[in-house]
Amino acid sequence: MNCSIIVPAYNAEVTLPVLLDSLSKQTYKSDFEIIVVDDCSNDATPEVCRLKNGEILRLKKNRGPAHCRNLGARRAKGDVLIFTDSDCIVAHDWLEQIERCFAQGDAEVIMGKLVLLPSSFLGDSISALGFPAGGALGFEKVWRVSEDGFTNSLSSCNFAIKREVFEGIGGFDECFPYAGGEDSFLAYSLVQSSYRIKYCPEVLVYHGARDSLKSFFRWQFHRGLSSFIFSKKVTGKRNFASLRLWSTLNIIKHYHSDSKFPLIVFLLLMSFLVQMSGFFCAKYREIIPCEC
């Protein structure tokens, strides 16, 4: 497997070294390249990357993670493009497991499992909401996974795709200015083009939990903006609404006897309200360009 790992980064001087260290300890025997795309950071992200001997592409203007991933893909040399985020830690056999999954020959895209690390009471409650990539609840409780392991979703923090497939559907849609929504739309485009996404839980990535209300609200507002863009581009919106209802019921079933349950319910309600505010801000104030 000739692969390229693409990492968008913004003000990641603290977390990026941990990711790069985990990539340096891979059991994978073949060579691979790492491309970090710096989204106009104002901290020491570029210097940190150079110290770790990573290749870095620097943007002069903040363009968002979708643009960064596309730029990294255009510069990549690998036949397989692998995406993760600058605040992740990959398992030591991450690349080896990706290669094994592709060797089965039944999918063009591999979606791995995200494990959210233990956090504070608030952080663990936020993780219980199922994002990103299933959160603490689990991918298969937030997104449908068939008995033979196929799904119609992916998360940009842990997936691999054959280069010709990525290029064939045009990569990430850069109309999504923030993290969130761009990966769901990529998955939607893949499924519409009859490509197969396989969920492989042995492909492991670890991620820190969000543990502040400020970051939580900002994240939900951005998800609302992205939801508006998504709604302008897709059909079958009822299917997505039923999916969210199903995943919400899974959260309630899983955590109803947990001491965090009251806070989880409060966060669920607040996430809905804040996302709606983001959605209607995008719709009525035209803060998202109309051509998108």
C-alpha cells in the first residue's frame, strides 16, 4: 500500500507533536508520507512540524479543513489517501490495519473507530452525545452499520480512501467553512456514486474529549451552519432526520441510568437549540455564500 497521510492543522502546537510521535511508531513496514496543511495558524504549529520532520504546507489565509485536506491530497504521492486530525493519536498498528482492510477487496473507503479519551464529568457528558465519529456511544450507535460492516457515513478524523475515488468525486466540498458537515457530504457523494464504505473498528484513533461549554457551543453553532449548507445539497432529508432520532434514542437507552444522564439530556437540548440558531443564521443572514 502506497499511502499518504493528510492532516489539517490550525493552532495545533500542543497536540500535533503527539500525533506525529504516534505516526513515527507505526508497525507498518513500508514507507509513507505525512503532509500537514497549516491553515494560517498564529502559533508555533509550523515550527513544531519541522522539528518532527513532517512536510508542511502553509496557507496565507484561513480556508477551513475541507480546503486543507484537498490541498494535501493534490500534493500527495500515495495511491491511498488517509485522513486524521491534528488533535488525534493513532494506534501503533493503524496503517497496518488499514492495509489489511483494503486487502479484503470489498470496499473503496475504510472508516475506522474513534475512541474518546476519559475526561471530566462535563467532557464525558459531551462525548456521550455521539460526536465526533460516534463519540463515547460508538459509531454503530450513531450511524447505521450493516451486518457485514458497511455504512453510509464517515468521519474525517479516521478514514482512508483510494486516490482515484477521491479525485473522481471531486474531494471535499469547500463550501463547508468549518469542521463538520464536509465529511458527511463526502460520504453522501460516495454512496450516491455507488462506492462502498466499510466500517473497520480495528482501525483505531484516539481523540481528546471536549471539556468546556464555550467550545461545545461554538462547535454546535458551526454544526448548524454546516447543516444549512448540507440541506441545500442533498435529497432524502427525512432519512437524515430519522437517523438523528434513532441515534438520540440510543443515547437515552445507553445512559438513562448513568449519573451523567441529566447533564446529557441538557446538552442534547442545548445542542439542538444552538444548531438551529446556526442554521437560521446561515439561512436568513446569508453568512454562507449563496453559490454554496
